Amino acid sequence: MAYSRRSFLALAATSAAFAGVPQAFGQTGVTYRNEVTGYGPLIPDPKGLFELPEGFSYRVISEAGQRMDDGLLTPDKMDGMGCFPAGRGRVALVRNHELRPTEPGRSAFGADGALAAGIPADRVFDRTALGHPMPGGTTTLIYDLRAGRLVSQHLSLAGTSTNCAGGLTPWGSWLTCEETTLAKGPGVSQDHGWVFEVPADARGLVEPHPIRAMGRFRHEAAAIDPRTGVVYLTEDTADSLIYRYLPNDRRRLHSGGRLQALGFREGAQADPRNKVERFWSPGDWRDVVWIDLDGVESPADDLRLRGAARGAARFARGEGLWFGDGELFITCTSGGPAAHGQILRYVPSRREGRPGEADRPGRLQLFVEPSDPAVMSMADNIAVAPWGHLFVCEDKGVGQNQLKAVTPKGQVYAVGRNVMASPQGVPINTELAGVCFSPDGATLFVNLYMPGKTLAITGPWNRFRA
């Protein structure tokens, strides 16, 4: 099932009677508001896990604590994720686990680390004070789209920490990002805060080699412009920068490159967060500049501070990244006057990042900045659907986190909602993460962060109504 943006716009035109009609819904005591009809209201889930519109359904394909095919346990805190074609009607999902050294009980190795025995030393980046592999990393799942079943799952990266989001490469690997600057010291043999590359077709643990030229900071996500090979990077702090990496060899990211930070032509006084005063409004565009950075391995964890001193703009928790049809989408989770978040859209110049093009950067737009948290609140992981709509995971501390979508015109509608609860009926407001689509657009995958579950969602995606 594959759609083009043109076919979706044609479909929307046939439903013009619904256009511009915000709709409020309030199942299970929580109100949300659709700015377009979308797929209609969310229907209560009799299983009490995840609400979807009528006609849609989900399968839980993986859960934390399950025994995997390599004999290890499925780790918890399921975060960013990418989907890759794997042949014979199958896909590979490479999934992050945002586990810290203090959480061995949620790791693949068991609380006592006993399951780590026998893992080769060159397949573990770092170990805890007890000698166990750091619990972060990635797992790889093989899923049969036709049969609707999980074929296998295994640990694919070990010994890292706090693997949050990441990004796809055009050559079929996953860039997994450490959202920590944990430093070498007692019980820690390596500095952390790096990006690692995990080939989607790896059938076991990969050798963990950090891409040091991409910088050491609280990495969140990555996205590659397939035309130029430029890698864009986000950072999850209240005063974060937006970075780009210009690799010396676009297929060998470890071969070095230049790291730069985004600024505005207005200079260092420009504050896109809109906290103190409004710098821009939804729909506004601004020309940008890219500022060279040095000392990018940053042992003092001051890269963003030095970048800002050179004129780089500061953003409110840069998180999700996804490169769509010639444009990059970026979420700033706590941006905006009320901290409901922002979604930015960046359009690079046609030859951005190529030799001799340093003076031709692109333009950045404030695409969405919700004033009503019922429309959207605290956007995090994102993915562009094959038909051009942006799917957005919420990560808010109050209320039930939802899966939202945004039309090319910036109108928001609800697609799903976490309604998970404890055995005692207490709501578990876990974040949603890792949203991605199968290459044919028929299956959406998303994670419930903790207790971790990966869902495969199918339904009438061509039923969208404006």
C-alpha cells in the first residue's frame, strides 16, 4: 500500500466539507482537539493499552523482559527506532534503549549481569563498576509484514548509555545517539555522548565505534539529506543547538568531517524559543547561517556554550528529526511561550554542504507552535509518512501521551493514545517513541517507552479526511 502526496491531496479535496472544522473528543476523561477530521475520533481499547480510530488495530510484537533469540532479555525503555526493508516481505527494526548505568535490572543481561557472560570484549563499548556491560544500546527485530508476526530479535549494540533517538542512513544503517555526557571516571572507562552506527542487516552484536567527529554532547536524533550526505543533529537541553555534520566521505561517517551549528542572520540576539519575547510566529521563515565549531570532542561538555558564544541560536530541547521530501523537520519539545513545543521545517539550499557552498545555507520555518495542549503537547520523535504527513510522538508529563499527525498545511489531528494502566488501574503515562513506517506505508510501528512494548499498527491509511 503506497501513496504519493499528490494522491493524498486529491483524496483530501474530495472531503472539503470537513475542512477547517476543529473537533474535540474526550474518551476516558482526556480531551484532545483535531484541527482536521483525520481518521476520526479515537475508540476506547477493550484491552486498555492503545486507542486508535475506527478500522485500525495494533499488535504487540515485542515486550520488555521477553527472552530474545540470542538468549538475552528484551531491554526496557524503548525509544527511537528505524525501519528498513529486509527482503521476502520482511522489515528490520533497529530500536534504541535509553538505559543508564543505574538500571541493570532493565537491561538485556539481567539484574546480576549473568547473561553477559561470553560476550566478546570487542563487542562492548563500556562496562559498569561491576564489570557488566553498560545497559544502553540497540536491539534489532525482524518482522514479517505479510504474516504479521515477529521472526526474531537480538541485541545489536552493547555497552553504551542512554540511547535516545537516532536516524536512518540511505545505505541501510541506524545512527543511535547517546543522550548523556557521562564522563570517564570511577566505574566508567569511556567518555559518553557519541553517535554509533548499527547496520540494519547485522545479525549479532556490532563493534561499537563512536563517530567522534560528530561531537560529544547530549545527542538526541540524526537525519541525513540523501542528496548531499549532510547529517543534521539535535541536542536535548533547554539551551540546545542544532548541528550539521559535513562528512569527508558521505558513506564513511567515521572518516571525519566538519561540525557546525545553526544561527540566524539576525545574530546572537535571535531567540527562536519565543520564551521572553516573540522572535517569530507560525508560518514565518528565517534565513540561517552555519557556524564552524572546534574542539568537538568537548571533554568539558561545553560545546553548546562555545557555539552560542560564536553566534549559534539556542533552542528549547531539540529532539525529533526527520528528512522528508527535500525538507527537514525538527521538534523542540519545550519551545514556545507556554512550553507546549515547536515543530520547525528547514529547507536546505540545493547544493548545501558541498564544496564552495558555505555561503549558501537554507531557510528555517516555525511550522507548528500549538497554543492549546489539547491539539499537541511536547512533540518528541517524528517520522514523515510515505504520503507526506508528519507523525509525532508526544512526551508530556501530564495527561495521556498521544500519537499525533500534521498535514503539509500544519493542521494537527490525533492518531492514537496510550491508555496503559497498572494492574491496580493507575494510569501509566509513558511517552510514545520510535514512530516509523514500513517502506510500503501499510504498517506503522511505535514504542510505548516503559514498560516497553513495540506496536505494529495497520488500518485504512487512505481514509484521511481534511
